Amino acid sequence: MEYYMILATDVEGTGEQRAAARPAHLERLKALDAEGRLLIAGPTPMPDNPTVVSGSLVVAKFDSLDAAEEWAGQDPYVDAGVYAEVLIKPFKKVFPQ
């Protein structure tokens, strides 16, 4: 398994949809964490207003890019129409060692 970075950008004005889908989104992250696959995850706040979220970042282990894409495509935020764009790339953890 290798790490993959999943960087999602929200559709503007979808804060209510994000809040409604958040519990299910967090459950999926908790499952990755319980499997020892989650390196880091969290929202990306707006630089000029940290109370407004502009997207999400997840770095986790997957068997392949296809598996990471499949997992990301099943996110509750996708189903709720929160994400405008999702970028997935391999990630190499260097620090901390």
C-alpha cells in the first residue's frame, strides 16, 4: 500500500450540505484510521475567513490510484454535492520519520 493525497475543493455556498454530510464523512475517516491507513485528514479553511471551509485534505494508504479514486468517489460530501473538484495524487511521506 502507498499513500495518496486527496485534495477536494468545495462548491461555494455548500456549508449546510457539508454540515449534514459530515458525520458520515467522519465515520469513513475513522474506519481508515482504525485500519492504520490514515496519515492525516482535515478541512481547508479560507485564508481570509477561517470559519468558512474551502475543501478537504486526506492522506491515506490505498492499494492503487484506482482504489484511492474509488474511495474518494464514494465520499458523502460527493453525494451531497459539496465537492466541485477532487485531485488525487500519490504522496511520499518523508517527515516526520
